[in-house]
Amino acid sequence: MDDKGINWYIEEWLKLLEREEAAFQHLCSFYDDKQYVKTHEKSKATKEWWLLVNAILWMQIRTKAQLNHDLYPAPIKMLARMANIAEELSSGLVSTIISDVSGGRPLWRAERHDIAYGVAYIKAVRRGELEDRSPNKTVRQAYDVTARTVQRWMHKEQEISVGAPFKHLSPQQLKVKMLESGSRYSKLGRGAPEHN
């Protein structure tokens, strides 16, 4: 990969680290009053932080494994947070930062990535990178879902797309991956064991 490609990863890395820090500070605001009451807002903030942790870990792994490139700076603060959580878990304590995530059936990682290709396809069409008179219909048909489902996916785009490995694809490659993902999703169904 050329310097331009590596620079893209570095820019994305720095953005992710900033987003994780901001998300963690936002999450901490729910614990300031020492009232450990689970609320929708607290669960949403907790889930957002975990999504960013996931994205950081996967980006670090992928760039090292695929490009043999280490991303800097290292996510020391995030790793320290993870070490504290691991210490509690090793003592048999389930931190509220874990228990507060629950609520509704979450998407499995592979399922979320399949959906992310559909979302990315629609966004690429909107940006003029691909031609499709009805991208929502194309995705609905590829994934065998309703228009409402696609709307929900678009509304949750940031949550669905975090950590998904599609950003380096050309528009044509993205279309192929979307069709493959849609085919897999439509055959396996939502929450199928093969998706995990």
C-alpha cells in the first residue's frame, strides 16, 4: 500500500481514538451521581463506547496483519480501561459498564458487517460513486427485507458500520460485496447462528 493509503488509516485511527475518548467521557457523566440506575440513555452511551473499543481493536489488528503497519499512538487509555474491566471480571464482578449494554437483541458481528455493506452501497450511490435509480430497492431485494428495515439500518448507520472492513473498496467492489452480503443475509436470516 502506498503512503496515501497508510495516511488514510492513520487519519481514521486518530479520529477513532478521539471518538472513543469523547464517548467514554460522555459515559462517565452517567456515573457522576453515583446512582447505578440503568436508563436507555446510559445503555446507549455504553453500547456506543463498546462499539468504538471494538473498532479500535479491529483496526489495530487489521493494519498490522494486512499491512504490517503499527498504528500510533497506542490506545493506552482505552487499554487501561479494558484492563480494569478484565480485573473486575477475573474477580467475578460484572461491571455495570458491561451489564448496562444489554437491551434488545444485538447484531452479531458478521451480521452487522453484512448490513454495513448495504448501508455503504446506498451512501455510495448518494455520493454519486455508483449509478442506481433506486438503491434502497436494490438493497431490499438483495437482503430480502422491508423498506422499513433499510430505513432503520440507515438511521443506525454509524452504529452498524463501525469497524466494518469496507472503506478501502472501490465502488464496484463495494457493489459486489453488498450483493454477496445480501445473499448471505437473506439465506441465513436475522440472528442465525451461522452469522456469529
